[in-house]
Amino acid sequence: MSKPEFVYVTFIETTPDKLWQALTNGDFTERYWFGYRLDSDWKVGSAMTLGKGGIVMDECVILESDPPRRISYSWHPIYDDDIATEKPSRVTLDLEPRGKVVKLTVTHQGFPDHSKVLPSISRGWPMVFASLKTFLETGQPLSLDPTSET
């Protein structure tokens, strides 16, 4: 039986270069990702962290980097002792120009059976990428509270 995967596809009215910048620039990510910041030099083998307010929540490694077409990194949440025991999963972002829009496909895979990370990212990624789309198209992020269930 294959492991579960998470796939999210959206179309954003922007250019591949602007979308790449939005996905990889920490100052930019803080603006649409509810204050969270990604930090890396985005070279294969380099570390990447996701944090908020100076606290690192996820420790990752860049696995592929092909600007502005594809980025892939390991995903290892460390903010919770129980979740931190799971082996890292893999996030891949594919950017495909389609005229005036870019198709963004997010694939998150490599979860163990009974993963606690999979339900978390299944709630989180849609909010993050909806906010990214809104931000790039309107200049304003979504006004959601990512910790709220309603």
C-alpha cells in the first residue's frame, strides 16, 4: 500500500519569477504566511528553517532547486516533541507558466503510517497557499487566524 500524499494545485495571476521570490524570500513569506519566515540560501544541501518570532518551528534541507521552476525540501517539524519523532517528509513546489498565470502544484509526501504531520499540513497548506495567491493578486494576505478551527 502506498503512503498518503498531499497535493494542492492553484493558479496564481503572476509571473514565475515573482512567485519564486514569494516562495523563497523570508521577508515576503512573513507577509502572507501569518508571520512565519522561511530562511535559506536555497542551494541543494543547504539548511532551511521555518520560524516565527525568532523561534524555529521546522528544520529542513533543500533537496532540489531549479529557479523559477521547482523547489523541493525535507520537512521536519520540531515544535512538538511527539511530532519531532517522525522522520522528515518531502515538500515539492512545481511552478508552470500558463499565459498570465502560474500553475503552482504543491506535493507533500513521504509520511509514515499514522503520521501526525499529515493532518497538520492538510489543514495548514491550503491556508498558506490561499493567502499567497490572494497576496500576489491583491497586495493583501488573507485575514485568517491559522490557529482557529472555525
